[in-house]
Amino acid sequence: MPWSRWIAGRGLGRELRFSLLFALLAVAVFVALYLANDILIIPLNRQIARVAAAAMGLFGAHAVVSGAVVQARGFAVEIKNNCNAIYEFGLFAAAVWAYPAPIGAKVAGTLAGGAVLNVVNLVRVVSLLALGAFARDWFDAAHLYAWQAIFFALVAVCWFGWVLRTGPRT
């Protein structure tokens, strides 16, 4: 019996197709992002640093930027690849594009999810900078545990929300 009939006979066709396509797209996105580090990621990290410093200024805290490093009240952070939401966005986009939905819904979902992830990431960066500057003892726990969990949960919530709103293509 061919594998495709065995899979389809057990109702695994759509799920297996999604899983394999998601894995393939995720790897492709991560490889592309790795290769685009100098032309995309480094400038993005510097921009996030500038925006975070400006946001700190809105709250009355003076922040200084040098490249991708932001410093406030003697505490400095460097915006690196895991601080820019690009890999989380790549994971989200891979899940959206692997899901059986109309292309217009995929484009809209990718753009909306990307906007949400980037706005929340900016909140994350600013809150971590503020914690480091004003409550340094809380920085490591917030950075390594709280925000990591929150952010990965946000990726899942964005995708599930998009799926529920979009529904599968029949």
C-alpha cells in the first residue's frame, strides 16, 4: 500500500502536509535570515536600539545609543539576534504559510502578526532596559524566563488567533 493512501486513510494527510511544510519553511526562513545577517539583521538591531532609547526618553529616562547598544543609568544592553523578534516572526510566518488558507489571508496574517510581534518586542526591550536601569536584580529573571515564555506564547496565540479567524481552505 502506498504511503500516501495509508496516511490519507488515517486522516493524517492535512496534518502531515502542514507539519512537513512548516518544518521546511521554518528551516528555509532561518537559513535565509542567517545569510541576511549583515544586510538585514544588524541594521534592524540598530534601529530597535534607537527606537528603544527614544521610548525611554518618552518616560523621562535618558538613554544613549551606540550601534546596537543602549545605555540608561549605567546599565547597557546590546540588541542581538534573539532580541529583535525576527526569528519568532520567521517561525510565525512559516506556520502561516504552511497552513491551508487563501493567499490573501496568508499575506494579511503575516503582516498583522509581524506588526504585533514587533510592537510587543519593542515593549519587551524597553521594559528590560528599564528593569536593568531601575531594578537590576529583576533583569535576569525577566530576560531569561518571563519574556522568553511570554514571547513564545505570543507567537502561538497570534498563529492560533489567525487560524481561528481564517479557517482552513477546503
